[in-house]
Amino acid sequence: MNAISEWWTCPSCGARFTGARPDHALCRDCLDQLESLGYEPAPGAPYGDLPPCPDCGGQMVEVMPMAQPLDLDGDEGGRER
């Protein structure tokens, strides 16, 4: 049985990978970088329509702030009363 590998390229850093491309199209390193800054890729963002980054030359990625988790204990962001 022959396994079929699909090649894909991260639009942000240009690195090539094998396997199924994630829906957001970013590699783990680029996604981790965005998330560490509090952002996530915008759903359905057209990567090819955005200009290259003036600093590094990589493809710019449309992002949006990450959703803040709901505070289920009722305290207002950890503030003391």
C-alpha cells in the first residue's frame, strides 16, 4: 500500500511540510508565535492577497484577537473587592 503525502507551505514563514494542511494554513511555530502575542488567524483570511512583511519578507497573515475565556467564578478578572 502506498501512502500519499500532500505537500503544503506555510504562508507566513515559507517552510514546506508534508501531511494534511491545517485549516488556518499556518505551521505550528507560526501559530504558536501568534498565540503567544494573543492573536489567532482570521477565519478564511486570503493569504495571497496580503503584501509581504516589510521586516522579514514573509507573507503577512490577517489576525484577530484571541477570544478571552469566560470567567465562571464571577470574579471580575481577579480584582479584589
